[in-house]
Amino acid sequence: MSVTDEARAVPSVPSPSPSSSFEALRRQDPQIADILFGESQRQATTLQLIAAENFTSPAVLAALGSPLANKYAEGYPGARHHGGCELVDAAERIAIERATALFGAEHANVQPHSGSSAVLAAYAALLRPGDTVLAMGLPYGGHLTHGSPANFSGRWFDFVAYGVDAETGLIDYDQVRHLARQHRPKAIVCGSISYPRHPDYEAFRDIADEVGAYLIADAAHPIGLVAGGAAPNPVPYADVVCATTHKVLRGPRGGMILCGSELAERIDRAVFPFTQGGAQMHTIAAKAVAFGEAATPAFTAYAHQVVANARELAGALAAEGLAVLTDGTDTHIVGADPAPLGIDGRVARGRLAAAGIVLDTCALPYGDGRGIRLGTAAVTTQGMGRREMDRIATLFTAALREQGEPHDIRGKVQGLVAGFPPFAG
Ligand SMILES: *Cc1c(COP(=O)(O)O)cnc(C)c1O
């Protein structure tokens, strides 16, 4: 058989199998292949406690690495600016149906490229430049899109910040109401990058109604817990819910917007053509896969285990002497101040990194110091439970207190994660 016959007999459709496509990459571009290999080794041999990270399933990765990546599809299913969209239309319709069913929403837009793009589109749909917006201040756990001067939000809108109580670390709803009455914002944003407790969506709705503001829930972090029934659903309360699909929800890197049917058209136009161009159809197919996974009893069990693990870890870290913010957690997020151990968050992050424990620093509700923020979404996907959380807390404090060589602690971390391979199955 000649080469051309062979090529005809075997259509050159990339295989969704990660191993064979990886071998093709290694042959063509060993430099990048080495980086991919090294990164998967890093993820598999150290502890991933970054609160925003998770491990997607092989099915999600297969959709991401599929030929849908080649397709241009500006517009929405049935109304595209390109030909050949029949199949990707079907993928997007399935993603939308699964998202609306999963979260009980009338409308879903699954095109935002990221959580930040979702928030940008929500503002574009509801606000005009110069409007006043009330959101959690960045020093308390607000996201960049909640009014940072370095971000479009702080540049184009007039943000007023609410905080958390310095003592309890909890949102002070009387302060939120007071600021809302004083500044009459056009929108109120609830949601945070580090708040470990459930927002009181009903209280936010009540305050928004009192001052005639839209309520935007930026549920980027907890939306996966919502899918698994382990956190309250903001959909019945907020006018618009923004989310990511890659945090606890365990899907591909991307964003999503949920809203009622009366805002559907405005939201859709705010995503495309106002703030984005062509949709990433491979990512949208991967979102559909993730929504399918999130609708299963196994995911419900996962979401509850994520919270149980975070509570166990928070308790164990408190027992080791760290000051746990808000005295615990309702979610996958644990915030802690390592000051009782004589170090700040930056030093803590460095010592933990040397021991193979990867996490972030975070703002503290008091003072200018930094704390540490960790999450249990990734380790729970790996199959770890409460026993492993206690083990993590022991290794954690050994690293922070510099009990023994970082190298030895790193070896123990590696021994622990070896029993829970993240890329199995
Ligand atoms: C993660 C996060 C975002 C942004 O998500 P990206 O995908 O990184 O753009 C927005 N808001 C909140 C509250 C977040 O936690």
C-alpha cells in the first residue's frame, strides 16, 4: 500500500487518546512535550492545595483536545456567522440544557472564555460606564473584577467596597445595607476568592431590592459545590450568576453565566458580539461533559466530601496552632493566619513549596499581613479523605515549623500522593 492509500484508509483524525497524541507531540516538539510531561509529574508528585484548582477527568480532557478546537462558531446555535456548525451547535445546545437543568436556571450562556469574561459580560449587560457597584473589597477577598484599579472593572465603574468583620471574618450585612442605602449602587456583587462561608443570598437579595439594584452572584468558587448540593444555590436570588467551570466544578478552564429568561438576550449579546468573538467549541463540549459528570450521584458524594475534607483540615490546622479564619469553613476553602507560628503567609508559602505543598497566600481581615488560602477540591478528586487531611496537616505544620529537612518532608508528601494518582482512569 502506498503512502497515499494508507492516508486514505486511515483518516487523519487526531486520536482522543492522551497517550497517542502525546507521543505525536513528543516526536514533533520534544521541547514542549518535556514541559507537558514535567508538569504532569509535578501535579502528580506534590500536593495541590490551590483553592481554585482541580483535576479534570480524562473525558473532559478528550473533548478539550478534540477537533472541535478547529471550528469557528461566532454566534449561537442556529444563528452562526459560519457554515458547518451543525455538530458544534448540538454540543452547545447539550451544554446549555445540562447547565440549566443542573442549576435550575431559565437561561445559561456557556461561551465565556473565563470567569473574568463572565463578569465582564454581566457588567456589560446591566451597567453603563460610570455606574456605581457595591462589591466585596479586594483586601477582604474580592476578585480583580470587583473593582481593582488594575482591572477594567475599577477603571470603568465606580466601585464601593464592603468588607468583613475584623474579629469574626464574616460579612457584616448591616454594613452592606448601610453602604447600599448611602451609595444607591446600580448593582451589588456577592462572591469572593477566599470567603470560606456561604454568602447569605437572601440577605443580599433583600438589600438589592431595597435600593433597586441588580444582584450579581459571582459564584466562581462555590458553583461546583452548588452542583453537588453541598452549597446553597444563588440562582433563585441573583439576577445574574457568574461562574467558572474549572474550580470545584472540575470542568475545563472557562466561564458560564446563568440568568432568568428576561435577561437572556441581553446577557447573550453582552458575551457575543460585545465582549467576545468566536466561541471555543472544544471547551464548550468539555463543559457539557463536565455538567454531565456533575449531575451524577458520584459528584454529589464528591462535593460533600470536599467540604468534609476542608472541615477536617481546618480543624487539624487549628489544633496545630494556626489561626483559622472564620473559625472553620462551609466550603472547600480554608483561610489561615500562620502568625501564631511566628511567620507570615509569604514565608509559609515558601516553606510549604519547598516541601511539595502548593498553595496561595491571601489577604487577612485585619492588618496588612498575608495569610494562606487552601482548598480541598483537587486532593478530594484524587480520592483523599479525612485521614489524609490529618496527615496533610501534620506534614504542613512540620514544614512550617521547619521540623526536619524540607527534603524529608517532601519525600513524605510524595509518599502520600503516590497512593492517590490524579490522572488514574
Ligand atoms: C476565579 C474567580 C474569577 C475569575 O476566573 P478566571 O477564570 O480566572 O477569569 C472571578 N471571580 C471570582 C470570585 C473568582 O474566584
